Amino acid sequence: MADWAPPAAQPDVPSSPVIDPNAMVAVDNVTKSFGDVVAVSDVTFSVGPGVTALLGPNGAGKSTLFRVMCGLTAPTSGTVRVLGADARNDRAVRGRIGLVPQQDALFDRLSAHRFVEVSAQTHGIVDADSAARRVLDLVDLDADEAKPVGAYSKGMRQRVKLAAALVHEPDLLILDEPLTGLDPVQRNRMIRLFHQLGDDGKCLLVSSHVLDEVARLGSRVLVIAQGRLAATGDYRDLRGLMDDRPHRIRVAADGARALAAALVARDLVNGVSIAVDSLMVDTNDVDRFGRHIAIVAKECGVRLREVEPTDDDLESVFRYLVERR
Amino acid sequence: MSGVVTPVRAIQLSYGIVLRQLITRGRLAALLLVGAVVAAIAIAVGASDNRTDPVETGVRLISDLGFTTLVPIVALVFASAALGDMREDGTLVYLWLRPMDRWPIAVGAWLASITLSLPLTLVPLVVSAVAVDGGSDLVRATVLAGVIGVVAYSALFVLLGLLLKNSIVWGLGYILIWEGIVAAFGSFAAKLAIRGYTRSILTSLTDINLDLGDLSLPVAVIVPLVVAAVALVLAAVRLHAMDVA
């Protein structure tokens, strides 16, 4: 995959990534609109075996992109090839896809075993009972539990959905926020399972809006924001980009004007705006700023009341990536 | 690892899932109550002394209460929910994204709706026919008209559930406004409503004349079946082309 890349900002990264003809999923210039709302805009990428994380804030277009890949909705423009075919119209390919949809919808009156067994039967598996038991065990659910899934907790329902998606041993797994509602133990277990499936040659696309989750899902990440592919690459590079981007920090202090002058004089900030008892500073080197702010304040005889980053959330990272494009 | 899902198997699977989803205590209780009210009215009418012709009384009562209200409403409740609820709550994906044709999904849902609607409509209507002393002709006419009505309405409302949100409201509008008012304006309008055909079956088999029930028995039986088939084809096309949540 390409390096971190708002493509226009780094000429070495192609603005329209080349589609690998042998990729398990190839998304080529896909746009999806609902009336006037553009949910996915001109997205191009391809992925092969292993785990790839799709990272983006809520409403970024992740679920729409997954729906387009699975053929649940047709793209407005562009093409999607999944396992070499169009899942919307190719029956055989639909049998090679496992989907965990984001919505918390199950056949609530069925037991977990029956739900997964039905999933196996609708995939034409002969011994659906055994297949259901195998995957329920894999996600740590009791196949003999008679309670209907409508009475299950959110985390258990997530695992039922995952079992249903795995029961036919698909080549491509599309998992839309599959870790939502899981406790930390189950989360670790599922992440191990994803990696194991990836190591076995399956292609897994896993969406999340939580950066820490993505860190553990794998090194390959697609970042989507405002319907556009904001960046693609290795997770560690994303982390670096987060640290290197300009930061805005609010500093509440007595003697704000004197402190501002000292910070500028020492070249610790790119810019400062001064209010009555606080400053808003912009810096490209947040670590250096953090190491020196207390020292400078002491030298100036200024008492610091609060130092607070105002843009240290994931949303601001996505915004930054999109703005750089 | 996926295998082959034959159309017959797909119909079985769709039928089983939809049937299980449709059976709720609330639905069954409400519709049993509607049927019981119809039967109770017929029993009360049958027990009264001021009837000149029990067959005519029975035909009019069953036509007005049974085929104007009970049959279309019971079919609407089940058939519009059969795939409509799954479309709206997002569970349709568990049948849609599968290595099988889409038309068996519609057929399975239609059969599930019929399975539930038939007993909930035919039992109170046959009880009504017996209660008014309508004779075997009225019972036969009621059963045939009931089966034809349920089959046709169920197909139409399965399609409606796939086409529109709040399909039960639209379906009620169709039953009350189109079938109840517009179709009563003349024989041509009556031919555009299922009610005109069920009424004609009652008329043909009992020799009791009802307004706008003047179609021959073969026409009254075949046209609703054709309507059902066309509605199922359209439902299958819609299933294939629609966006799934």
C-alpha cells in the first residue's frame, strides 16, 4: 500500500491508486449518492488477503461503502469487483462473502443456534447443525442455549452475527463495526480470530471509528472521512501523522501577554492569539512545546492554570486529512 | 464452502423464517378478535327471527363483513409485514445476500402469509355461514371466495411491503378507499378490486344477486390468481433491484 498520503500533498503517491487486477476487492472510482447527499465520493482502492481496517468517524461513509461492496446497493458511478465479480448480480460470489452488518438486526425469535443454522442452510451447507455448532464455539457462545437472540446482550448479538457470517467459511469477510458492544476479553479474542482468518488467506475488511481498535486490527488501514478516502497505508504512519500535524492548544495563565511574547521569542509556537486570561497557540511540535511551556512560564513569572489541547480527538485528525487532500 | 440452494429449498427456508417472524401474540390476538366479532355478529343474526331468506342474509353479511373487512385486513397485516418488516428492520440481508435466487424469497413470504391468513379468515367465515343457516352452497362459496381472496390479497400486500414504508397504512387506504368506495361506483371499477371477484364467487355459487358481483365463476377465480402471479413477479423484480439495508 501507499505511504500516508493526502495524494495532492505528496507527489510520490498516486492520486488514483492503481487497482491490482488480482485483488480480492477492487473499488474503482466509486461514488454513491442518495439524492443530493453524496455518501461515498470517488473512492478507489484494492485489497488482498489479510486484515484491512477501514477507519473513519461515524457518518463517514464506511457502511455505505461496505453495502456497495456486498452489492446491497448499486454504486451511482464507478465499479466494484469482489472476488472477480459483481456481488449484486453474481449468485456464486454471494456465497463467498460473509457480512456482519452494522445494524443490530437479527431474527429475534430464533435461538442463536437456529439463527446460525439458518444462515448455513441459506448457503447450501448440508450439515448445517454441525457448522453452526462449530462457529458458535468459535465465538464463545453456547449452541444449546434455548433463549432467543432477542433476549441477548449487545455483545452476544454481535457474536451471533459474526458466527452467521463465518458459518460458510467465506473467502471475503466484511465486518462493519464488529467489536461494538464486546467486553475487552471478547474483543481480544475476536481480534485474534480475525488475524487467524487473515493468516489463512481470507480477506477481512473491518470497519471501526475507534483508533485504538484499529491499532490492534492490523497495520493496513484505509481512512475514510466525509465520504472520501482520506488516506491509505500503514497504521504506524497514521500515528506519526497524528503526532506531526499542527496542534492547537489553549493555555490559561495569569499574564497571558508576557507568556505569549516569550513563547514566540523562543520559537515554540507558529502563532498565538491572546484573550484576557488565556492564549490559543498553534504548534507543529507538540512534544517540544509540552517540555518547555512550564519552564518558560516560570521564567516569565506567570502562573499556568491550564494547558489543554483543543484538537486531540480523532475527528480532528480526519478533518486534517481531508483538508490536506 | 457454500453449496447449491435450489429454488424449492429457498422457498422452504424463506417460508420458515417469515412464518416464525410473523407469528406474534399481539397480531394473532388482534386478528382472532376481529374474526370472533364477525362470527359473533353472524351468530346473533342467525338467532334473530326476522329473516326472510337465510341464504341472502348470509351472503350479504359475509360479503359485507367478511370480504370487505376481515379477509383484506388479515391478509394485509401478515403479507405487508412478511418482507416489509424485514426490509425495514434490516434482517432482509440474511436472505438477500445468499447464493440463491430472489424470487423464492417472495414466494416463501407469500406462502407464509397465506398459511396464517387462511385459518384466521376461513374459520370465522365458515362459522358465520353455518350460523345463519346459509346451507352448503354458502359454505362452499365462502371457502372458495376466501381462498381466492387471501391468495390475491397476500400477493398484492407482499409487493406493497417491498415497495413502501408504512405499507400497512397504504394498504388500509387501498382497502377502505379503493375497495370500499371507488370500486362501488360501477362494474368497471369493481373489476379493478379483488372484492368484485370474491363477491362474484359468492353470487355465482349461491344464486343470490349482489351489486357489482356479476362476473362469471371462471373469471372470478382466474383473474385474482393472475393478479397474484403478476404481483409475485413484480415482488421478485423489486427484490432483485432494491437497495437492502
